[in-house]
Amino acid sequence: MGDAYLAAHGLSKQFGNVAALDAASLEVAEGERLALLGPSGCGKTTLLRVLCGLDVPDSGEVAVAGEILAGPGVFVAPERRRVGLVFQDWALFPHLTVRKNVAFGLGKEDIARGRIEEALAMVGLGYLADRYPNEISGGQAQRVALARALAPRPRVLLFDEPFSNLDTELRIKVRTEVAALMTEVGMTSIFVTHDQEEAFVLGDRVAVMRDGQIVQSGPPSEVYEFPVSAWVARFVGETNLFSGVGSGDVVTTPVGRLRLTQDRWGPCCVVVRPEHLLIGNGEDGVVQSVEFYGHDTSYEVSLNGMRVNVRGMAAPRFAPGDRVSVSHSGPQVVAFPVEELADAASPNGV
């Protein structure tokens, strides 16, 4: 299983005619935060359930710290894995106090050792120990669920869309706090999300999942700048996918001749991020819509019969109906076989 602290190799899981996992593999280093990113139905939750032992894989292996937890002839029960899981809906017991929620599942010896107080102190909620879930906020409830997961001192902690029930402002605050806490305590952790921005914030590394497989894994900047396919490029951030014609390390596109990261010849699909385009006065195209976000402005421009997205780091300079120029001002671009234009637009299959 290599040197990874958590390693999953060749995991497959079938539910009827649906392959939820299709030879999925990933590795996580000790103390690393991995963000598992993918569309709904791609197999993310099934992968978590297999890792923590709630589902048995049809094939493949799972190991933590060199110990095989699932594999041919081996299956370690969930309660013996020391792999914690924080659920999407927090799953707090409404009739139990915060203290008793955190104590749930702990043995008498662990309680006597002060594990409850230790876990609540980690999340900064010791002063709420005697309150009930309906007496605390959503963000506090999320941290209680985290304290309960931390109390048994797991080797790995898994999060299944843990912030999706929070409003936007609280979601940003809590996810930052949780990510910082995982780093502080040196916890090996996996965060499942379908939100690209959240994945980039939470993960030291991002693993992109599609149709039951891990299709790319790497640091957030690498996944964003060097996607392995047009589908990944579109999924991990706003992008323009242009038809182009490659000629070695140069490709001709609707926004000019661009330098490529690797040689391409003939028709191809070219990835150009909106922030790498400049908009100015000219006659290239017509502004169709403008969206101002405070920190930047997004323009949709009709250019040679196609829609092009451009982002500018300023207040709006143009309005719908204005004629403008669009040019490239960024790094070398990546390109793929032209057939990937259609694949990038296809839905997830699981």
C-alpha cells in the first residue's frame, strides 16, 4: 500500500446496476487534509462509507497506518478502525446535552480520562457542555459534532458535506476554523464537497471524482491550472472551452494565437480561464451581460457566434450592448483532443 497513511486501492462497489465506485484509488499522507471534490452522484459518499467501514467494498483494499482494514478475506468492523465520520446533518441527539452527545460511544475509561472536556476545549465549546442542541446555534452544533468525532482520538477523520446546512457567512467561518483545527492537531482528514471553492480552501490536496473514479489529484493550484481533461477544467472553476487548431506549441483560437503547455497538431479543445482574458474598447464582439461582485466583474461577450466569459479586477467599465475587444493575457494554455468539447458538457453518469 506504499508509504501513505491512508491508502485505498482499486475500490469497487456496485448497487444493483449502478457502479458507485469503479476501481477508485487515493492516498493521503499523515496529517494531510484532502478535499474530495465531485458532482452529486459521483460516488463520494460511498467512498467515505467504505473507508470508515459502513459499506463493504466488492473489491479493493483500504489501509490506515499500514493496517489492512478491508481487502480479500479481511474486514475490520467500523468501531475498531478508529476512523471518525462527521455527518452532513450533524446527527446530534436532541434529548442529550452537549456533554452527553460528545460522550456517546466513549467507554468509561475514556470519559474518566477527560476525553469529553478535551474534545470540547479543542472546538472552544467547553462553556456549552450542559446545553441541549436546540439551545445552541447551527455553527456551534457543527462544532459539537466535530468534538464528538474527535473525542475517541481517531486516526483519520472523514467529513461528508459538513457545512452544507450552514448559511453562507457562517459556512465560510466554520470551514476555516475546522481546517485550521485539523492542521493544529495534525489530523489526517478527508472533506467531501461538490463546491470547488470550498475544496480549494479546505484541501492541502484536491482529488476530483467522476463516475466512481478519482480522475485527478494534486495541490489546488495544480488541478486548476493543469487539469487532466476538459471536463475537469470546467468542473473545478469557470472556464472557456474554445475550438482551436494546434501547430506545435501554438494554437489558433477565437481570442488569438496562444502558447501551449505542450505541442498539439490539428483541431483541439483549448482551456482559457476568464481571468486570463482582457476586455477593452474595440469591435471584436458585443457585451451580453455584466455581473459585478465587488472584488471583480464578470462579462459575457458574444464573439464570432460564441459566448465568452471575461473577468476583470475592477468595477464595470462596459454595459450590455457595448462593442468591445477581447484578448488573452495569461500563461500558456492547456489543450485536449477536440472530442472533449462534447465530453465536458456531458452530465455525470452515476
